[in-house]
Amino acid sequence: MTRDRPVFGEGPEDAEVLLIGLGPGYHENLEGRPFVGRAGKLLDKMLELAGWRREDVYITNVMKSYLPENEATDEQVRACTPYLDRQMDIIRPRIIVLLGNVAVEYIFHKFRLQLASMQKMHGRIFPISTLTMQAKIIPMYHPAAALRNPTLKSTIEDDWKNLAVLR
């Protein structure tokens, strides 16, 4: 892995909402902050649609180091997920929004949820209960998906608007 700065995440340690993406991109690597590039700007707009403010949610990624090709191997995921698990233990969010397939696959496996395609799962709520946490897990398309495929933008916006009821 190559990186200028590790990007662990940002937000209040007692945030009710935790957002988990894949990993830092070029701009995140330079700034050491998650979701500050084009996808981050779109994420900020989506948060507004849900009635949330960026400073009130905790934003992190499965991967903590820059992925130049925007792909993570299973070995890289295994190396970084103990940090993500610890973040969840500390934050104990009420709502976990999963941004994209890598986050969905890891969290669904971790909590033994039935995995399906993003097309079938996006925007749905999956409740979980463990000894230390009760939360609603919500798979969402990654904001970058709308940048690559503009026809998804209205679907993504509708999903985020529907999250407003969880406030």
C-alpha cells in the first residue's frame, strides 16, 4: 500500500450515525480525511437530504490507506478491519450506513446477515443486536457510483431522503 497519511476517520466518538466506505482516494490521502474529493462533496449533499450534518456523523472506511486502483484485496481488508471493528466498539452507533460493496460485504459477513446484490439491498434497513450494540445497518450505493453512472443519482437521492425518518 502507498499512502501519504493514514485516514482513520473523523467525527464525534459518540456519533449515532457511522458511515463506512471502501477507502481513501487521492484527495483523502493528501488531506488525511475521509470523503473530501468529488464523492465526498456528493456525500455532503446526501447527508443534507437525510437531515444530517457531516460534523454530527462519524465517517470512516474499511481501508485506512490509499488505494490507487480503488480496489482492496482480501488480505488488505483483513489487515484493516480490526481498526474498523474497534471504531464500532468505541462509537456504538445506532445507524450504520454502508457505502458500497466492500463495506457491505464485510459488515454483512461480520454480523451474519444475508448478502444480496446492491440493487436488491440499497436503502433497506437490517437491524442487528449484539451484546454491546443495537443498530440499523443500511447498505447504500457509494456516492462515486452516481459520479460514474449519473442514472443512479435519483435512486441514491431517494435512498438518502428516506433516511430522514431515522433522525
